[in-house]
Amino acid sequence: MARLVVLQIAIRTAAAVASARLAHPVLAQQLVRSSSSVALNIAEGTGRFGRDRLQHYRIAYGSCLEAKTTVEILVLAGHLDRETGRRWWADLHRIGGLLWGLMKSLQ
């Protein structure tokens, strides 16, 4: 099945986050929700047209920023190892860049 590259990366990242065991349960849940929201809103946006598609990509972008910030907090607080944090942050940063391009192409 052909999919957007950004969706493939978002799904992979959300799955990695969901399978991790993080020491801070509240922030861990928030990270799972926001990273899953990225993938789910990209997927839903691909099935929409016009402003609906753009709106779902905007929501995904906001969730991506939220997930990146949560990763930073977890690393700085010592609840997530730096290497995993760097990897997730880099994936989320790439997703954000790809989403930004998609949003600009639709405006």
C-alpha cells in the first residue's frame, strides 16, 4: 500500500513511543497521545480534500510540536535516556518539516 513518507515515519515513531516504558506515567501518556495524534491526523487528512485536509495537517503539526516538547522535558528530567530522546526528537522534527511543506503546498 502506497503511503505518504511522512505518515510512514509518524506511524513508526508513534509505535516506538507506545512500546517504550517511561518512568513518568503522566508525561508518558501525553507523549503517546500526541505522537499517535500526529499519525492519526495525517492519515485522516489524506482522505480529506481542501481546507479539511489542511486542517488535519495543522492539527498533526501542533501535536508534533507537543510531542517534541514532551520528549525534551522527559530527557531533561532524567525520565528518558538521551539517545532515545534524540532519535524521537529527530524523527518528530523531520515529520514537522514534511508537514510544513504539505501545509504550504495546500495554501
